[in-house]
Amino acid sequence: MSHDHTHLTASLQDKEGPVPGHYWQGLNTHKVPMSLHSENRQRLCERLRKVANLPPNSVVVLQGAGDVSINDTDTDYLFRQEGYFLWAFGVDHEAGCFGTIDVNSGKSILYVPRLPEDHAVWLGTIHPPAHFKEKYLVDEVKFVDEIAATLKATPDCTVLLLKGVNTDSGLAAKTAAFEGSDAFKTNPDVLYNNITECRVFKSQKEIEVLRYVAGVSSDAHKLVMRAVRPGMKEYQCESIFMNHCYQEGGCRHMCYTCICASGHNGSYLHYGHMGAPNDKTLRDGDMCLFDMGAEYHGYCSDITVSFPVSGKFTPDQKAVYEAVLDAQQAVVKAMRPGVAWPDMHRLAELTILRHLVTLGLLHNGTPEEMAAAFLGYVFMPHGLGHLLGIQVHDVGGYPEGGVARIDEPGVKKLRTARVLEEGLYITVEPGCYFIDILLDKALQDPVHSKFINADVLKRFRGFGGVRLEDDVIVTKDGCEVLSNVPRTVAEVEAWLAQKN
């Protein structure tokens, strides 16, 4: 995907105001139809109606996010909507909302807060309910203080509440709590698993949003690659990426903290946090490992590129890079419905081990023997990939009653062990890293140490790492990679040669 840079001219042609029934940031950004979310609600109702012994007159109640203050100040964090609520209602910008869905009829009602008069002074127009009905294509809009009275109009209704634990974070989902809720029968057992399964499998309209944001992030990565020079700061690379995603793609949010690692920092899997804030100077001879992804209307991208600051791979950099690239390509070639994700992780590990044997870094055994001893974990201590969607580590990795986490080095780090199915969106991100603490432990381990050529390993101390990450949708008979960045050594070097 390519975006031109005629934003100043385009802005003169851009129509003022939102497009009813769409999320749109104007200019050349993607118009997201709110029918995407009405279809999501329909999918949820169809699934719930098939649940055995579902209470009659069931009504789903979801609560959106509220504003969150920064510590004890009167300043708020930039608003981020709750994921399940966004998936169902498409309400991206408004805080303090609720939504109900009648399972039998599919009728949707959005509840917005009654705003004080001061809102119109400090924050903007106070819109009537009709504005939100047109904006979000729901059946009806009322005020939050009308929820209880509205539910009472449904005879003997049972409120389906969201109650469950995110298997990545261990944190509980937001359960709706509203004034008068104690007067209703509630069921906290049905909704979470069913709405989570709906979120796992992307609709065609969702795929188009994901394709767009993957394209924006791909273009931003390519822009950064061409801008890199020795002497730059890692944070300058981060700023170029973020600026492009917002200025050209309309993406105000990143999905996660940008990882702009160079040199040894590439060995820290989630470098870039506040304690290590992308502040190293890029040096000639360093490898860059840049893991960044923008978000559009809540839908995420997650792309990683690795390349030499100098523009040309050294022999060792090329060997490690091609090990990871070969692993990624092998996985993508093998992906299709019916394939177990843990098997793909093992395939990536084995492929990397084979290359490390060829490089001479590993010896005294076959790659298969090394894999059986879990040596792959030393060089790739994370899972091969994770579900992607409204969260960067999207929900549904380990569903209740599904495949359990496998207690095996490397594989146990997977954020899902599912069997691939059509419509599942997942990252493919093999890596090879030289992490001092893991290498030191391996050299002291009698099983692992016999496979490691300690003399050759010395060359790679301080190397950092290589990770290649693409965003992939599983199709009927294979998969499609939605991200689009230079990947082969020849492609990377040719792209870097065309400096901005």
C-alpha cells in the first residue's frame, strides 16, 4: 500500500465533518462502515441463540471505558475504548457509554451519558441521541440513567454479563455495572466465551480495516528504513514512524510501545519501555530491530523489520537474518486450516537451528537432536506469534474447553495453541537473539553446552537479535500476508540504498 504526501492539497478538498454511519479520518484514510459492528452484533446473537439452556429473554449488557486520570491529577490519559464494547458498537471516541443487545430480536440500544452544560464550554458540542443513532447505526439511543427502566420493559429478562479473564494478561474483563442492576436476573457464564470466539474470527469488513492499518504501518516502516543513518537516536526512528502513521494514515494511536532497538538492545524482546526508552545512538555495524504497529479504529497491526544501519549485511548478519527469514517463510508456506500452531512454532525453531549448525555456531549433534533438547528456546525465547485484532495480543488464545497451554520450553510461551481456522488473524514472528543471560545458562547446562561452539559464539556477543514479523490472515486453503515490507536480503539492501 502506498500513501502520497499531498496532505496539504488534499485537506483543501476534504469535506468537513464526519460521514454518517462510518468511522473516517478524512483525506485518503479508510472509511470503516458501522455495518461492520452491526454484523458483529448479529454474529454474536446467532451464536448465543445456539447455546443450550440459554435463559429466555436474554439481553447482553456491555460497558464501555471511562476517562482515566493520570495519577492524582485532573489530566486524563488519552481515551482508549474497551475492546468488547468497541467490537460490538463501534463507539471509538465517547467515554462512559453502555450498550444492550436483545438476543432474540437483535435490537441494539446505545446509552450515552447526560453531559453537563460545562461540557459545551470546555470539550465541545453536546449532541442529542439522534446524532449517535445516525453515527453508529444502532436501533435506538438513550441516556445511561435509563438503562434499568428500559430493561424492565423486557418481561422477565436475564442480563448476560461479561465475566472472564484475559489469558495473556491474567486481568478480568470489564463487567457492566449500572444503577439499578441489582433488580435483574444475571448470567455471567455465557457471554464471555461466546463473544470472545466471535472476535477471534474476522469478518470481511474487519479484514479490510486490518489490511488498511497493516499497509499504513508497512509504509511507515519503509520510510524509517530509508531514513536511518549512523548517529541518529533510536527515538528519532520511533518519531518518524509515529508521525507517518498519524499524518498520512490517520492513526492517532500505536498498538503498543514502539520497539526501536539497535545493536545489543535487539536482544531485549520488549525494549523501548520507560526504563529503556529507545535512547541509544545508532552505530555503523549495528543491526536494527524495529517492532512497531499503528492502530486504526481500534484495529491493530504488529510488524517487525530487522536491517543493518550501514545498509549492507555483514556475513554474520546475513547468516542470522536468513535463518529467521527461512523460518518465517517455512511457516507461512505451511499455514492453512487444520494446522496446529505449536507445530508451526517447532518448525520455526528447527529451521533456525539448522542454519545455526551451518553457521558453525552449533555442532556435535543434529538439529533434530538439538530441538529435542529444547535448545531452540535459548535463541528464540518467545512464542512464534499471537492473535491480532482489536488488541495487539487479541483475546481467545486459550478458550475455555479448548487446547491448553503446553508445558514445554518455547512452546509454553505461545499466546495461543489453537488449530488454525479460516478467518483467524495471527502474527508470524520468528526470531534469533543472543541474550547474555540465556547464553550463560546454556553454557553451564551439560545438555545444551555440548551443542554450542563457544569460540564461534564469542563473535555474536553484543549482536542483539533479528526478528521478522508479519500479519497473516488464515484463508480457506492457505493464508495471506497483509503486511508488506522488504524481506529478502536483496530487497532490504536495495531499499536501504535508496536513502531519503
